Amino acid sequence: EGKLSIADAMSLLANRPEQGYESDEELTELAELENVRSELESDLSELTVKSEYFQLVAMIQWGEIEMRARSVLHLNQGRVQTLYRAMGD
């Protein structure tokens, strides 16, 4: 129920504005979500453009050594939790 096709999901990602969507309404009115709206008979008001998850990518240099670090962070009620951290490529 309320399935999003692979093609529609790929289209959503490929056409997403670089700075993200301005509002929840802008997202929920997209043509790619029409099948989901119809199947669920819903306005998809549970979808939001607010971000809670962030990816941090940093280049670290210590003398002659350079390394890339990646972290996935979750922001919840003003607190940040690191969900994943990796060093190197």
C-alpha cells in the first residue's frame, strides 16, 4: 500500500533542488508522489522537508598526513548523536 516505484523514487532524487524543497507542500504536490497519494487516499501531510539527519565530510591534515572523515549525525531536540563515523576513503 502506498508504494513508490523505483522510477519515481529515482526521479524524485534526480530532480530534487540543490538547496532542498522550500515547503512540505512543494514536496507533497510532486507528480512522482501521485500514486502514493491515490493509494493511501492521503494528502501525505506526514512528509516533511525538515532535516534531522546530516552527513559531515571533512578533510583532516596533520603534518604530511591527509585523511577524509565521514560522519552521519542525528539532530533531535537540540542534541546531536553520531550514528556512523569512518576515517579514510
